[in-house]
Amino acid sequence: MKFLSVSKWFMVVLCMSGLLLQYGCAFKDIDKRLFVSAIGIDPAENIENGYKVTLKVALPFGAIKDSPKPSFAYLSREGQSIGEAIRMLETHVDKVLELGHMKTVVVHEKLLRDDMQSFMDYFIRRGDIELIAYVAGARPSAETILKVEPNTEAPASVSLINFFGTTANDSPYVVTTYLFQLRRDILTDGINPVVPLIETDEKGDELIVNNAVVVGGREDPAVLSTTETKYFNSLLKHSTGFTYLVKEGGLELLLHISQTKMTYQFVPNKGKSAPHAIDMHIGMKGTIGEANKDLSIAKLDEYNRLASKEVKQKIFHFLTKMQEENLDPFGFGLRYRTTRLHTEDTFTTWQQAYPDIEFKVTVDVKLQGTGTIE
């Protein structure tokens, strides 16, 4: 009994001694770390097939009132790979570069191709980079975009995050693409990824995001216009708050659309496995925001007809343009693959059918009012 008591106390003393050998913290102190808020990737100027990496590093300050605007430092380095360049940038500072709070990856417009998987693989493999980070294209360069500090940017804030997050800007012209989403769409047959394009004004003190880039197997990526970006956002992502301009004779109506829903199905071709048409139905609800003439609520059905006709023409033109450029941002090919019994020729059949497929578009606009009181 006495032996068991001594053994018990011996184990207690041994455990307590082990605690004395433990470190107080498994991580470096916060004042020994630099937090990277965004990463920019450009083609290297001095290394063939290399990359120029730019880090936007947030500088700490005591209180928000002590800093009227955000403070950032910028580190740039060229390397044969993304990882090599970042490792070399670690030798440029006296602290640890922390990527755990990095939320935006900005890529030069010319690098937005199918083979971008080769360098985007680094961000997927690195465990401290969030897969919900935003990915965007840059014009004229990623470094230029990162160094823009808008006058509206508040202290302790990053404007790039506000553009693509759901807590601030909710413009229908801004496309949001996540890192995991981009990788998934690049590796998937039947869909072309779409990323927002960030530009700056002539003075270099504003960021402009109202275009998008369709990533495809082209040397020069396809850039969607502002209007086409709006169509893509409204149809595929059901964005709200956008406008459509309708012109009929001398009448001009500016529609404020509050709800959009798109459904479609493949029309089979008799005797063939590939479809010959896509039957698409688009429903919209909204109001008339502006008009150049007096409107009457009694003619609301006529305004609905005019709006449906005009919107149908614009959407049909956008769909056929993507078809002519052999791009599929809506993922029609992916839908076809997932709704058919898989064989080795399923996707090949779709690739042969897509250039000649017919779009049968039906648009039903329901205006809830003229926006005025009679």
C-alpha cells in the first residue's frame, strides 16, 4: 500500500516537471508577424516563363484615430515559381510573413488562361491560405492595382475585400470568384471560369470593377463588356439591383430589375444523342425607374411586352457571341455531362454539338408598376 502511494506521488511530480519544460506559446508573437492582405501575380520581366509576385502588407498602428488612412508596404520579387518568389521575399523583412488573413489574389490579365493551373496550384496546396479567397484579373498589372489606395478606403480596411464581399458593395456589375471555385471550374470540362477584372483610372487613385474575363484556351482572354458582365451576373448568379434600357420608337424606359430567374433544358435531336437546341426561359420582376414620356398604369401589359422583346434580343446576342467564341461561361456543357449517362464520348459529343446549337430564348418581364402615382 505504501509502495502504491509513493508511486502515485512520483507520477504526479514527474508530470509537473514535464509541464515546466513546455513552451508558453506555439506561435510567434503578433509583433513579430506581418500580415499580407493581398497578393499580385504578373509575368516576370527578367526571367523567362517566370512570375513577379507583389505582396501588399498591412502595417500596424496604435489606434485608428492615429492613422487617417490605411498604411501598407509593398514587396516585389521575380522567381521561376510563386513559392520561390515568396520565399525570397521572406528575406526582405525582419518578421514572419503571415498569409492566413490574405483574402485577395490579383492576377495579370495575360495570365488568365487554361494553363494558369500551373501556378495557382501553389495557393491550393498552402494550408494557411483560405480557399474562400477572392481571385480577380488586373489591368494594366497586378502590381499597379495593389498599389492603388483609394481615397474612400478607411483605416483598418482593404477596399479589394469590400468590392467582392457581401457586406459592402453589392453592384450587379461586380463578379465574385473564389479560389476554390476557380480551381474547380478550370479542372472541369464543360464550363469556362469567369473572374472579375480590376482596373484603375488615369489618376491612379480609384479602383474600377465593372468588367469580367472568361478564362479559356486563348492567348488573349475574352473580356466581357460592362453590359455583358451584367447579363452574366443577373442570369447565372441572380444578382439584383441592375437596370435594363428599353427603346421602342420614341419611348425609352429604364427598368429596375429586382428579381431574375433562368431555367433551361436541352431539346433532343431525333435519331442523335446530341441536343440541337437549348430551350431557355427567363423571368424578371421589377419597376420602371425612368421614362422620357408620361406612362399609364393601364398600359402596363404593353410595357411588359416591349421590355420582354428588348431584353430577349440583348440576351440572345450575348449567348450567340459566347457560342461563336467557343466559350461556355454558363456551364451548358457541364449540365449536359451531369444529366446524361456517362460514356467516353459524352463530352466529345457536346463539343461537336455546341457550335451549331440553337438558343430558343423566352423572356417574361413582369413590371410591378410604372414608378409614379397618377
